[in-house]
Amino acid sequence: MVGVDTANVIVKPLISEKAANLAGANQYVFVVRKDANRLQVRAAIKTMYGVSPISINVLNVRGKKVRFGRTQGTRSDWKKAVITLPAGQTINVYEGV
């Protein structure tokens, strides 16, 4: 992923009940590109939100099996990143939700 703009690394913030609970512990969850690594996610967070994370945990999520009538298929695999910020720094993820 050489030469990719940092704005394209983060797809969207992940908004769920589990992610809202993690936000209380200063951890935020984002959906990132499948081919992104920790260093690219760190650079994207710094440029987009102006904060420097303490740690970044990246994990692959396997797509669920679904049915379309008689045909069975799968949803796409995706990658998420859990970003831990230092105390006192926040990101407004739930703005407008």
C-alpha cells in the first residue's frame, strides 16, 4: 500500500454498543482498509483527528455466512482497529448520531 493517502486508510468509525463502552475507557474503534497496517492507521489518526494514540490493535473480522434464497454466500471480510488514546484526549466520533 505504498503511496496511499492517509485519508483513505480509515473507512469509518464503528458505532456499536461495545464500541460505546470502549469509548469510556478512552478506546475508539474504526473500520480500516483491509491492506492497512498499524503505522498507516497511526498516521491517519494523527492527520485526521490531531491526536497521537498510545497503542493500536488491528484485527481481521471474517464475513458472516448469509443466504440469498436458496443460494448461500458470505459477506466481505473486513478489518478493524482499536485505538487507545492517552488520558485527557478524545475524539468526537458520535457527533450527529
